[in-house]
Amino acid sequence: MKKLSIIGILSAVLLLSSCFGSSEKPAQGPAAPPPPSLKVAKLEKQDLTIYNEFSTTLEGKQNVEIWPKVSGFVQEVYVEEGQKIKKGQLLFKLETQTLNQDANAAKASVNVAQVEVDKLKPLVEKNIISPVQLETAKAQLAQAQANYQSVTSNIGYSRITSPVDGYIGEIPFKIGALVSSAMAKPLTTVSDISEVRAYFSMNEKELLKLKESLPKNDNNVLDLEKAPEVTLIMINGEDYAEPGKIAMINTIINSTTGSVTARADFDNKNNLLSSGSTGKIKIPTVYSGAYEIPQTATIDLQGKKLVYVLKEDNTVTTMPLDIITTTPQGFVVENGIEDGTTIVIEGVSKLKDGMAINPAK
């Protein structure tokens, strides 16, 4: 009887277990993450002005070195370093005592030769001597006169004047110094800085790009008169107030450096700029109907720049860029993009073709 009771209880328990069972659901995998929320931008054509910068060195309109034509001791210095002077102004005077002595001797030689000619003339007229002797005396007189003129010219050279308007540079030779045309340094330099010339260099690619951006005449020659104005960035980082013009582009490439030299001219009526100063030339180039692509929107693939274009279903696909130049912010593109195209401008390094995103403005 007890055995039957135990068996009955166990059967009931098993029956209840099979009827009610476990209420737990089977385990499932992790839910898929939502598409990333990334900023996008719609591309629109615009006129872009891009500036190319080149290091430059400034020179005055004229930098004239002043050299002595004769040797001598500096007797007087009539100007100060940095002084503004006029053309023809007296700068230096050299000691002329020796030259004066030479002039006196040369003048005496002229007198002696003249006396000889005067003495021989009547003798020739009376046929006492040969005319050849008179001609010889005349030649000696001409030689003596030439020597005298040379000495007196040298005395004039002892007074050294300025050939141009400008400013006096360094004066390395003071009163008492012996100077000559063979010395290593000039007496001084006179710099006309009413206009300054900014010289700068560029490589072959930069030259080609600049030529393509500049206007040309009917003969397909660069028309620098119609070239855009350029800006000078001074050594302190500030823009010079007066705009400049490109005055010269040397089209002969230096075979050693692979570069060419160009020049821009600037008015300097306020004398703010100095000859020998350095800075940068900023040349504008205008691109009409172009797109500026942010650098953050691009990826590199096999040497090409690509962007991710947003499709209508919010998936992305890559598109290569035909870049014509760069800017501090990114790249300029003129062709290969339809107006109104939307591109992803952040987080592009983690995207793949066909990937869905949640676009954000």
C-alpha cells in the first residue's frame, strides 16, 4: 500500500511538470547597432578666390653703389647714413694735393710744348727747318694737353656726387681712409625706395599654374597689365596697404634649381618698406563655378582623393575627385560633380560603400 502511494505521488509530479513546463524564452543574439549619425553637406557651385604665397626679397627701384674713380684719402664726408639725398648732391671729397701737383706739372709741360711750337712756326715759314719738325712739336703739344686734361678730370672725380635721388646706406670708410676703385666695398650705396621691387621664385608646376590663371592678349602672350593685383605680406605678418602688380615673369627655367624668378612692384611713398626686407607675395587666382571640398570629407585610395556621396536611401558610395588646386581648408574641384550633390563631411574613415548612415546637417 505504501509503495503504491509513493508511485502515485511521483507520477503526479511528473505530470504537472510536463503540463506547465518552463516559462523562460530561448537566448537571442545582440541587436544590430543603429546607423551612425554623420554630418553631410550639399555642394553648390561658387566663385572661389585662392591665394598662392611665395617668399620674397625687396629691393629699391634703384640701388646704386658709389665707387671712387681715383685713388685718394677721404677728406670730407658730407652725408649721414640713412639720410635722404637728391641727385647731384655732394657726398664725399677726396684729398687732391697730389693731383694738384700732377696738374701743375702737366700744365707746365703744355706750356713748354706750346713754346716749342711757337718757336718752330717762323722757322718753317722761312724754310729754315723741315715742316716735319713742326708737326712733331704739335703732336707733343697735343699729348701734353691730353695729359693735363686727364689730370684735371681726376681732380673733378675727387668730388663724388649722387647719380640718383634716394637714401644713403652704410658708409664703411670714414675721413682719413685710403680708397680706390679696386677696393672690396663701395664708398656707400644710394637706394631709391620710392618704389620697391619684390623678387620671388617658383618651381615649374607653380609657373605653369600661374600662367594658366593670368590673362593673355590676342597673340596668346601673357598680358601682365591686366593681371590681378597682388598683396605683400610684411615680415610682421601684416598686409602692406598698397596693392602691387606683377611686372615680370622670367620664362627661362634655371636648370640648376628648377625654378624661375618673377617680380612684383609696389609704391612706397610712405617709405614703410626697406630695401633688403623679406616677406611673402600673395597672388590671387579666381575659379568660377567651382566646389570647395573640405579636407575632412576626403579619403585616400591608391593615390586618389575620394568622397562619400549620400544616396536617396541614406546609403553612401565613393566618388573620385578631379582636384585642380588645394586650399588651407581642402580642395578645389571644377568638374565631375553635379550641382546639389550631398557628401559626408565627417567620420569618413570608418565608412564603406553601401553603408547606411543617419545624415545630420
